[in-house]
Amino acid sequence: MPIARPTAEDLINPGPAEQRALAALQHYQQWDSGYSTQQRTRPQTIGCALVDSPVGLAAWIYEKMWSWTDNNGHPEDALSRTAILDNLTLYWLTATGASSARLYWESFGSFAPSDITMPVACSAFPKEILPAPRKWVERHCTNLVHWHDLDQGGHFAAWEQPQVFVRELREAFGAMG
């Protein structure tokens, strides 16, 4: 997931990729960011519910699968029912719902944009939560060695499109020598 923020200049005369990214950002802020606010400010509140109720855990995660996969209105368009149940079971049996929520609280303070000078490879999947145009990413990733805009996939790209993901990894590491 390439992460980058727009600058004030990006807002003046955005191109098509930037317009899509800005629209996605607006949609996220208005409709999809509640989970993030909850997890970065009060992770233990939701964490207790996620480890106490299998139905609560399933609802919390399944909604993300619905929202963040490249589907046609149903998560099972992108992921098999077995894969979904396997994932939910893994979270439930390991009781990792709370720790996965707490990760937001632990990491949000260090989310400041800073330049990355090491080699970077990005695979831009179209249904990513917050798509970042290459132009925005290049500002902070000064050694971008691989960029590929893909036709399918969402936030769970490795899970949804495993063959494509492996191909992207091979191309990325190949570009790094």
C-alpha cells in the first residue's frame, strides 16, 4: 500500500489520478475512517469486544473485507468463503483482535511523512483503501525502482490476488538487483 499525502499544490490542478485519489480520501474521511479513529484512540475498548465475542469479531473483520476487497458487492466475489472463515478463525483462536487494534494506537504517532532513500517498490492495487498516485509517492520515496498500476485487487491484495502479488514481488526484487 503506497502511502503519501497530497500537498497544497496537488489540490490546485489535479490530474485524473490525483482526482481519483482525492475522491477516495474524501470518501474515506466521511464514511470509512471510524474504525481507524476507534483503534488509534481507544483500542482496548474495541479490543475487549473483539476477544470476547466471536460474532463481534466476525462482524468487525467481515465489514472490512466487504469494504476493502475488489468485489462486486460481496466479499465472496474476491475471497472464498473458506478463506474468509479461515481468517476469522485465526483471529479468534489466537485472540489477536485486541493486539491488531492496538497496533493503530502504537503506530499512528510515527506516521509523519519523511523521505525514504532506500530502494522502494510499489504495486498500486485499484481498490486500496487510500490509493496514492505515483506523483505523491515519488516526493517521499526518492529511490522508487518499481511502480505498477494493477487492474485488480484491494487492501488484501496478497490474499485476493496471490499470483499477481508474487509476480509483483519478483519484479520488485528483480528491479533492486
